[in-house]
Amino acid sequence: MFAVSTSGAKSSAIIYSLVETAKENGLNPFFYLKFLFAELPQLEMSEDLNIDHLMPWSKELPKDCYLQKKK
């Protein structure tokens, strides 16, 4: 609705999906995306690339990616 181009709409949809999936998995979207943007450029691209440790449901994410429960 607000995208100027189809590629912009596709990019927005990808980011919105990442943010909403992070929220559903109890993550802070800001810190999760910050983690992804730091980790993804360091990956060696190959046919057997495994990114399971980067998924929002992974138990290997840094603790600061998780939402802090208010006391």
C-alpha cells in the first residue's frame, strides 16, 4: 500500500516477517535484527550452509535478543 515499487514491497514484507516472527518467539526485534546484521555478513556461503542457529526459535541466540520480563 505504501511501497513505491514491487522490490520495495518485497523488502518490506521480508523485514515485517522477521520482526513479527521474532516477537512471536519472545525476542526483542531490535536486538535480534542487530544480531542478524552482525552475523550474516560473516557466514561462508556454500551449498551446505546451515543457518539454524540464527532462526528466531533457536536456543543458541544471545541472551540480549530475548525480551526482558518486567518485575
